Amino acid sequence: MQEESYPFTCSRQEFRYKFVSVSEWKKINKIVLFTQINDGNSYSLALFDILEDGLASASVESNNGDERLVLATVIKIIDHFLSVKPDCLVIFRGSDARRHRLYRVVITRELPDLSKTFQVYGIIRDKSFRFKSNGLYEFYMIRKL
């Protein structure tokens, strides 16, 4: 992805990445968290907004007008994570149907560029398939080439 992105920091003990979404209206602290899945080689990815009360939410609609920057930042974070853990897989899905579709649209749009660095898959009923833009997947999975 050739988009600009936000700078981010990483806590390697937890694989918790932090960045700030900035617009002329507000600043939103965001976290990308990688959580190890049972088999040890796979990690789930979750994107959270930090609310004013300090709680994290994956379902709030921030509407900060910087969706492309946020998604570019998440892709760069995935790249950083997989540089540190190159044999791992990152699995994710949207927290709702709209976000899940958005991820499919972004992956489709960026696939030629993403394919230079990553293998991208869709998962249906615990089986993985090479990502196709018209596929309706339950999860998405990315691994480093």
C-alpha cells in the first residue's frame, strides 16, 4: 500500500501497537492488538478506538474522515509484526458486516501491491483459499512471503 500512514509505537511484550487518528475535529487514540491463537503460529488482529473513559471499543464509529490513513497504518503495522514474527499468520475479520466488506474492498484494491510482500487468503469453514475479490470469506489471513 503506497498510502501515507500514521506513525505508530509497539509494545513487543504484548504486540500492542498504538497510533493516533487525527482530523481537524478530533484526535482518536487507536490500538492494534495481536493475540496468539491456540496453535501458536497464528495471531488474531483487532483494531480498537480508545474511548474518552479509557475503554477500548472495536465497534464505535469514529467517522474521523481518515479511513485510508487508518487502514494504511494497519497494513504497515501488519508488515512490522510479520517482520518480527515472519513464520506467523495474521487472521482478522470486520467487527460488523460493513467493516468486513470494507476490508474486502481494501484488500481487492490493494492486492497487486500487497502481493509483492504478502500472501493473502480468505477463510471459509476453517479452510483457506487464495483471496479473490468476489469471495465471501468469514475471515481474512495474511502471511509474509
